[in-house]
Amino acid sequence: MKAEMLTATQRPTRSTYGIILLLLVLALIFLVPMFPAGAHQVLYNILLTGILVSAALSVERARKRIFIIAMSAVVAEWLSYILDLPAITTISQTIQFLYFILIVISLIAQVATTRRVTARVIVESISGYLLMGIVFSLIIGIVARNADSAYSFGGVTSVPEGLSDFIYFGFVTFTTLGYGDVVPLIPASRSIAVMASVTGQIYLTVIIAMLVGKFLSSSREG
């Protein structure tokens, strides 16, 4: 109910941040891999900074607390880039992993509590889906860097630099596309692959059913 009682000045602000979040996530997933490999890490850091901040500003509840967590994740990400230490990289990705789970839960809660299907609700649903794919990409990166020969990337078990390969495999698995060029080799990485594919299908099923139900309900009321 509180979500429906936002003032006219608050609604555009929240919607704007939601659109910015979606555009940044799309750029992170689709545009960065097209640039030369040497520029990937800097571009990922810049876009991740924007995603972390805009995600905090696009949620409705506990925005200040979530914003503090977002800034902590931003600091950890840039320290990881500057110092280039495996331990700090793992810590940074773990913070991002937990943060994005919190954001996805918040977005799903906002979609679930709204009474009407609006453009903002659809944008939040798409952002939640894509962020969930990033969550699994981060898990894959953490496991790959901390477990020997967890994945085979085109027949090579060495850990790739940056996030491109992790995001690629994360979304290929999350969407159940599964080309097979990246293969999980140990029980932990295989379990993550199964979890990613199942979660992706559950998210789509639940959210689409929820949106259709709300749309039909609002149509009857109208």
C-alpha cells in the first residue's frame, strides 16, 4: 500500500533510477564484451559502480541502509582493481553477491506489493531477472578463483581475467541455453550450474504469473 501512496514527485525519481539501473545492467552484459579485452576491467568497474548506486536508489524501503552497503561494495571493488590481490577480489565479489541478492529480493517485493502493472513494475521485473544472472556470474567467478580446475573454458582450466567469461557462462546457464563450450568440472561448480538454471526458470514462471494476475485484476477493477 505504501508503494501506491508515493507522492507525484517521488514516483518519477524512483522510475528514473530504475531505468538507469536497467540500462547500466544491459551495457554491462552486452556492450562491454565488444570492447578490447584490455579495457574490460575498467569498464566493468565503472558500470558496476553505477549499478550498485542506482540499484540502491531504485528500491523503496531501507534505501539509506542499502545505499551504505552499496558504497561499501564500490570501495571494495575499486580497492580490488587498484591493489589486484586475489583475497580482496574474493571479498569484493562476495559483498557484491550478497548486495545483489538483497536488491533482487527488494525488487521482487516491490513487484509483489504493487497493485497495478505499470512500466516501472515491468522495468523492475526485468532488472531483477538480469541482476539474478549477475549474481550467479559472481558465484561462478568466486568458485573459479578459489577452487582448482572448477571450470573448463574452451578446454582450458586456467582462470580467465575479468568478468566477461563468468558473465557469459552465468547467463548461458541461467537462461538454460547451455552451449557446452564452458564446462563445470567439480561438484560445487556443477551444483551452481543446476541452481542457476532452475532459479532462472522459477523466476520467470513466478514473476510472469504475478504480473499477469495483477494485470487481470486491475482490468476487472477498471
